[in-house]
Amino acid sequence: MVSLQTVQQSNARLATLPQGLVALFIGATSGIGQSALQHFAQHASSPRIYTVARPATVVSHENLLTSLRQSNPTGTYNLITADVSLVSEIDKVVNAISQKETRVDILFMSAGFMAFEGRKDTREGLDPSMTTRYYSRLRAVQQLLPLLNNAAVPSPRVISVLAGGMEGPLNEQDLDLRDANNWSFWNSSVQSTTMGTLALERFARKNPRLNIVHWYPGPVATPGLAKAGKFGMSPPNPMSQEEGGARALFLATSDRYTVPGGGGLVPKPDGLEVAKKSGGGIFLIDPLGESTDNEGLLAEWRKRGVDEAVWSFTQKVFAACADQGTDSSKDEL
Ligand SMILES: NC(=O)c1ccc[n+]([C@@H]2O[C@H](COP(=O)([O-])OP(=O)(O)OC[C@H]3O[C@@H](n4cnc5c(N)ncnc54)[C@H](OP(=O)(O)O)[C@@H]3O)[C@@H](O)[C@H]2O)c1
């Protein structure tokens, strides 16, 4: 377990790093992502921050950015309006950041929700709870590869906040759970998590500079968890949002979570070992910052090429979304 004090000390050391880290946050309008963004803006030196909000949350998010500008005027804070429940909107985000930057050092992804109220497909024909937690996240990694591989730091960071280490049964015959008999809010959560780990591992193997963390935060007292409470999901003793964001930032910036020969961000805290990667090459991390092991399931899937099947299916989904055009003004969500 990494103590909160260690996390806070590490995060404070961000101020000693070279100026101008470029970070993109997807999901920072609320909860863990919002807190991670606040901690990053507080500690980083002249950060160049890009953050995504869907139209309904643009005003409140711009207010947050205004307060961050006041507390750290050395940073730049750019809001990109996009609804990441649509895969095609990710391309809009990537296009916006590519106009201004040639590199991305940190990609932080925490958008997502549990679909307690049932499946309501987007105009792309996908379950938005799966899109926010799987398709759009992987589309962001795929489309940002040139910028990530051009990062100023030796090991650019990708952090996905969901349920790393909690991969479970995968419906291989119906990957996007199209059959109503296969879909439930729980199945779509497990499917997003499992496909996420397999696809992120594939990216890690093909892009050895990338540091990828898939974090399971455990219960964190966010607006998302408050909503889950209305549907009977109220786990005891959740972590505070403040702590969740601090721990998320630690995972995104500590060289404890780094590939061999990588690093370049905050040196690993004294007394802690470098974290152990999964057999597929990413960091599956538990709520308190330790590596978890789900090789019993993952190794078998990799051996059977399920990771390749998942990615091949995902690319077909991306192609179908691209074919439908990108006119977001038609979106009804
Ligand atoms: N909190 C926990 O206890 C917990 C535990 C395990 C895993 N997780 C996972 O960790 C991630 C972050 O959780 P959190 O508690 O910080 O969540 P949160 O407070 O609900 O924030 C979720 C983020 O996702 C965006 N989002 C939600 N629904 C969306 C939709 N339909 N379309 C587009 N964007 C949408 C939100 O945007 P808006 O602000 O515009 O709504 C917000 O930026 C989620 O994927 C969650 O499933 C959370």
C-alpha cells in the first residue's frame, strides 16, 4: 500500500520537473478526473492542459478552469467541447489538440458511468456506457499515438480509471453485447474492463515507450458513486474524491509505474519497489497503488488470441462510426 502522505509528497515534486508538460484529461468535469486535474494544475510547472466537456457541462467546467488559472497562472487551460459517448467525437478532440501541440505527455481518461437505467444506444448504435469506458478511450489512445510517441518525457503516460485487475468473464461471441439477453449494466461494465485491459496491453506491446496504467480506484465518493447509491449501490467507507484524485495523479506521474528505461517524471519514492506489470505489459493497479494480478484469466485469453480478436472487432466499430460522419449537431443525447 502506498500511503497518502507518500502520494502527496510525490505529487508536490511535480513542481521540480521541467516546465510545460502537456496533459489531456477526458472525464475531468466530475469526480476522480476532476480532482486529478486540480492536483495536476496545483503542482505542475507551466502545464499545458487540455480538458474535454460535453455541451451540458461546458459552463461549470469553464468556471473550474477559471479558478485553476487564478491559482496557477503559469499554466494554460484549454477546454475542448465534445461528447465522448460518441467515438467520432474523439477525433474532434484529437484534431483540436493536434492544432496546438506536437506532443502529449499524459493522457488521463476517467469518463464513464454505469447504465443503471438501461441501454440507450447513441446514434452510432453503441451503448454509451461501453463507449465512454471502452471504445472512446481506446480511440483516444489510437489516435493520439503520434503525439504520445513524440512526448518530451521518455515514457509518456496513459492512465485509464476503471477496474484494472477486475477483468471477468468475456462474452466473446457478442463483444458489444448487442443481444438484449447478453446486456446488463453489470455485464457492460465487465466487458468494458476486460476489453480495455486486453486492448491496452496490445498498445503497450506495440509501443514500448508507453506507460499504461489501468486503475481500479475502489469506491470513491464522487457524483458518480452518489448516483449509484440511488440504485442501491452504496459501498461502505469510500475514499474521498480528493484522495482519489491525488492517487490517480500519483499513478500518472510517479516513475514507480514506468517501463524499463523509461521514467522522466517524478522519481520513485524511496522504499517502494517499481510496480510489477501484467504479462501483457501494462500496470493493473489496486485502489492503494499496488500491482494486482489477473493472469489466471488474461494469460489464457492472450494465448488464444482473444486480444487480437477484440482489437479487430474494435477497429470495425471505429470504421463504422467514421462512416456515419461526424456531425455532432445531430446528436440527441
Ligand atoms: N467512483 C467510484 O467509486 C468508482 C469505482 C470504480 C470505478 N469507477 C469508474 O471510474 C471512472 C470515473 O468515476 P467517477 O466516480 O469519477 O465518475 P463521475 O464523477 O460520474 O464522472 C464521470 C465523468 O464521465 C463523464 N460522463 C458520464 N456519463 C457520460 C456520458 N453519458 N457521456 C459522456 N460523458 C459522460 C462525466 O461527464 P459530465 O460531467 O458531463 O457528466 C464525467 O466527466 C468511471 O468510469 C467509473 O465507472 C468509479
